[in-house]
Amino acid sequence: MNRSLALVVSTEKDLRELIAHSLSRLGYQVEIHSDVEQAYQFLTQNDVSLTITDIDVGHQNAGLALCRSAKELSPFQPIIIMSDGVANDGDRINDAGGFYLTKPFSLTDLKSAISGPTFVLASNIHNSLASAR
């Protein structure tokens, strides 16, 4: 079975591991990182189908910068950006082209986010383009 590859980036170890476990149960192969630079290197060397990152990983806006880089590498790759819900985070996330999850969120929220119609459409386009390469 060819499993889609997901990248999870957060400085919160428990959160990374919980998301990784949940995605694995949903059929994803999962790579986890706490460092944006290492995550970026991974993105450039692998066909990632889904990226989930904190909005600020290590320093302010690092997660957003990672999202922009991921979109440059693969414009239709679905990205979920986790945030503590600061008032202007929604605008920052929209500018980076990601889906939004406010922490704390439940595993049901995560599953709903990756099964929503817009997310599924972006995934299908990404996967079709990747298989055409």
C-alpha cells in the first residue's frame, strides 16, 4: 500500500506525537520535526502530501514561512496551521494559504479538517500532479 506522507512540525513534543499517531491511524506515513530548517529540508527532498505546523515554531512566523515555502514547492499541497487563536492569526494564516486549527483542538477536529471538501479537493489535485511527475 502506498501511504501518503505527512509532515508534522511543532516544538510541543506531546502534540507532535499525538498528531503523528492520529495521522498514522488514518493511513498516513508521518515525519515529525521540531525545527523549521530540518522540516524545510525534508520538504525539499520528499513528496509531502500534507503539512501540519504551528504558526510559530521556534520564533514568530516561522511556521508561516514554512507554509509559504511548501506552497512554492507544491502549490496544491494541503497545509494545516495550528494557532493559539490570537486575533490576527486568521489573516496571517490566510495569507500563507493554509487551513486553520485553533489550539486546543480535538482529534475529531483534526479528522474533520482533513476530510472537509476543500481539503480533499486540494489533496486530490496535489496527488494527481505528483503522480504525473
